[in-house]
Amino acid sequence: MPNRRMSMRKIREVLRLRHANGFSQKDIAKTVNCSHGAVGEYLKRASAAGLTWPLPPELELSDDSLDKMLYPRAAPSSAVRRPQPNCIQMREELKKKGVSLYLLWTEYLDENPAGYSLSQFCDIYKRFNKNLAITMRIEHKGGDKAFSDFAGTTLPIVSERTGEVSPAHLFVCTLGASSYTFAKLYPDETTSSWCNGHADAFSFFGGSPVVVVPDNPKAVITKASKYEPDINRSFAQMALTSTSLYSRLE
């Protein structure tokens, strides 16, 4: 496209030769020393703007006014701005059991029917969370630690005999070095289930770790302490028995 600012004088000459003198586009191109295509573009834009010759006085002297007539600016976009999800609040909500991005999206959409789609909503939160995430690499030695907890919400289990529905709790135990994981459902989160969960996990692993790191449950830790926590007697007995039944993991 020709240089607009530098060609205002040339455009005036093109219009004069065309409308006052009746020159052809080919002759105009030779006279003003520009391409045939440029002349056609000038005349096309002038026709769209309703300009012939002579120009109105205000356009004859003002390059800016003539430029705006020939090259009108595009109208600003009228796209509707969609409400942004409250990512800070979402981050706190996601710490609660049973809360997922899908659930938060449905609540967001109830308040903002013209809001973002699920994939866009999740992408916005993931970008936000990525900027805040601070990670530290922790090296685990083989057989050193196992991490355990009851995960998430309960799962409904239906009895084949009676049809009765009862909640089941998912126990998860993971080896730190390999991330090798044991998972099993238990009827509750009592001390008995914690003990059975660990005993079953050690049997599954084929050995016991040096250290077990539970998530400070009252059923296991009767009194929390950074240095000397009080451990439930039944759980301590289970750990002692497991070390005699199973070899140390390596």
C-alpha cells in the first residue's frame, strides 16, 4: 500500500487529473510517477468517501482531514467483557473437601450466564495458580518414608445382600521415593482403620518403611508435638508388630 502521509499531495493531483482533465488511470500513473494499482486505489477510496474535484477548502489545505476521509479508522470492538473469575477466592475454596473446578465453574455460570466456558475458566485459574505456585524439590531415599492419609470425601458402597448404602473411606499410603501407592476402602477413620490400613499397606509393599508420616490424625497422634508427639498405643503396637513381621524396605 502506498505511503499515506507522503502521498496526500499526489492524491490531490490524481483527483485533479482524473476529474478536471479526464486522464485515464494509465496516463495518471505516468504523470505522477506511481503504479497503475496505486492510482486505482486512490480513486477507489476517494469515490467511497464521496470526493471528486475540486476538493472542499478544508480538505485542500489539511493533510490530516484528507487522510481521515480516505483512510477512516476502524470502529472499536464492541465485544462484551465477560466477568473474570475470582481466582483468589477459588484457591481458598479448592482447599475444602469435595470442591472442584467444575463445581466452582457451575456456581460462576449461575451468576454469569454469559461467562467463560469450562475450559477457559480452568485455563484462567491454572495461569493464576502457576504464578503463585512455589515448589521445592525434596529428595527421598528408598524405603525411608511412607506418607498416609484418608483422601477426599466418602464413597457410597451398596451391600449386595441387603441393598443398604453405607459410606466408605479411602485410605491411601504412598512411598516417598517411588510414589508406589496402596489404596483401600475402610468403614471409618477410627484408630482401628488407621492400624489396619497401614498393616495392609506394608503387606502390599512387602516391607515397612523407616518412618511413617500420617497427616496428624487424632486417631493416631493423641498429642501433637514437633519433637515428641504422643502416639496412640494401638498404632504404636501396630508399627512395632509390622517391623517384626516385615523387613525394612530398601
